[in-house]
Amino acid sequence: MQFEQLGLIKPILKAVEAQGYTTPTPIQQQSIPIVLQGRDLLGCAQTGTGKTAAFAIPIIQKLYKEDRGAQAYKHVRALILTPTRELASQIGDNFQSYSQFTDLKHDVIFGGVPQHKQVISLRNGTDILIATPGRLLDLMNQGYVYLSHLEVFVLDEADRMLDMGFVNDIKKIIKELPQERQTLFFSATMPPKISQLANSMLYKPEKVTVTPVSSTAERIEQGVYYVRKKDKQALLELILKNRDIKRTIVFTQTKHNADNIAKHLKRSGIRADALHGDKSQESREVTLTNFKGGGLRVLVATDIAARGIDVDSLEHVINFDLPNVPETYVHRIGRTGRAGHDGIALSFCDVNERGFLNNIGKLTKQPITVLRHPFAEAANLEADRGNPGNPRREPRKPKPSNQHKKRYQTDKRNKIDF
């Protein structure tokens, strides 16, 4: 199927062609006709499937009117709610690309930066608003944003929204939306809480599921290093001596750890920087620009900060810490192996993370190759000591009986040392 077969108007087809796209992805093939029909949509799709274009393209077509001239609407007609600043910026770039041959106006608002420029832009009127929940609520409460004329509402990355604690903000925003609207709901996973939220928002939705979260890209080669926690930094620096690794994202669980890893890499002469929520928006944008432009070789990121990062031809991803949620692993390695390119995902696993690794294997049902390294023997010995079923495990010392304990306590009071 080609984009021409989806019933798209010429300005959009011209924009799509300018981006070098000819064939829509599966989620685009299924979603675009549904959105153009005005139906509510429940989409389950992981990152890298072309999800943004699946809702951006039909929204642009629905709002575009050829005879409108230069008159912009003063009220928001479409709202895209997304969890992170990086993802909001990326979605804004996509809307810019797909609407470049129309007269539609879009704005992106998020926290972490002064609101003055955002307020001025909104006062001039906008058709499409891409926003994070916190800043949107702030501007709504100040009277700068009104959603009473909204036609289309998109909730993107719903599972990440709940992970980040935005559920109450989302409910407050939904209360301000008109009842007569089209709602598009996207999530990479569909646990019970997400399904409940979707049911409360959607009216007789069409459902589209593409590339289940348990399916990782076939082109991604996965490997794991069994390594002690204290040896992880040394192993990372050893791996990065391979000059074939031109750019990589290193994932870690905490902001503090991200800073420490980046600091140690810099000391070793490796161009690296950390990306997490405690950094200012300006700092985050500079870091991302440097990474995408090749100024940084390693980006050390937390999961929340990395959601929405789209880097062309990223060949390597390294899990410094394994996530305790297996779906998160799938999202992480999905940063590589995109757009038909090959990818390599490497993971570090200490003895306390082996349960996480087992859960990942149960979800993906794909082989993960165990890789050798100089610190492997120490890690295996540590695992043996913690495994009751291993014959090399050190025997436990028998617990003293109560009678022995009582005698010991008595003798201790009498200061008898034996």
C-alpha cells in the first residue's frame, strides 16, 4: 500500500514525499482511515512503529481548509497530551514537517522554561497544541488556554503518563474538554489501569494493535554480561574502547547513577553526558543536540528522560541497570534497530538482577546471548554463593539451639570468654 491509497490530500502527500516516505507503516495503514472517519481510536503500539504520523497526518487533513486563507483559529482545535518535554518537541517537529504545505499553526508548550513566549504565541491563535500536563494545567488555570472548542484530543504514551504520576492531571484536563470530540488513545502497554482509563475516555473505539510490546525488532542482536555491580563501570569503559561503537545510549535506573556514570566516562576521555529530569530544559536541549550531531559519543539517560529520543542510525544501546519492568526493556532496545537498520542491545546483569532478566526472557521469548568478559568469573562465583541449588555454594553454619543461646547469654553476663 502507498500513501496515495489512504485518501490523503495533495499538501500532505507532498509533505510525506518531502520526508522520503512512500509506504505507510502498519499502524499508519490501519489508523489513518479510522481517524479520517471521525471514530475514536485505541492504539497499542510500541515506539518506533510510526505512531506519531498515524495521528498527525489525519488530524492535519481534518483541520485543513483550502479556502481558509491566512485566518487562523483563535481557539485550540486539536490537543496532543504527552508525558515529556523531549517527546513534545519531537511531536511538534513532526507536525511541522507534515503540515508545511498547509496554513495550519501549531504550538508546543512544556515546563522547565519561562512561559512568556508560549503565552504570546497562544494569544495569536493556534490550531494544534502539543503539551505536557503540568504546563498545560498552569496555563489553563491562568486563563491562557481554553479547550471548549476542541475537536480532537490525543493522549499519547498513556502508560508512561501513569508511571510518571500524571493521572490526576489528566483527569482534570479531561473535565475541561467538550463531550462532543474525537479521542485518540495510544499506549505501548495495556495493563488494567490503562484499560480503565481508556474506557472512561473513549466512545465505541476502533482498536488497533501493531507489533506487541513483547516483540522486539528482529534486527536487534541482544547480549548480556553477567557482572558484579562494582565492576559495571570498568566493563562499560572496556566495551567503549571498541571504536565501532560510534554512538550509544546507556540506560540507568536513577538520575544520580546517570551523573556518576557520565562523570567517570569523561574522566576516561570518552565524550559523554547525562540526560535526566533534574536538568534544566536548556541543558537537556543542548545535550540532545550534541548527541544527535555527533558531539557526544555516549548519552547516559534515565527511562523517563529518554522517552521520545529519536536518533537516526543508532546502532548500540547498553542497559547499565536492568529495568524491573520487562516492557521497559523492550522500549529501551527499541531506540536501536529502527527504520530497517541493524541494532545491538547489550545488558549488564548482576546477581540481584537475574530475576529481572528471567522476566524479560518470558516476555520477549527471544534468545539473549551470554557474553564473556574479564570480570565474568568473579560474577559467577558471586551468583553461586547466592544460589541454594548450586553445589559450590558455601554451606550455612548451623544455628545455635535456644539452650546454647541461653547459656551464651548467661556466660556473657558473667564475662566468661570461651
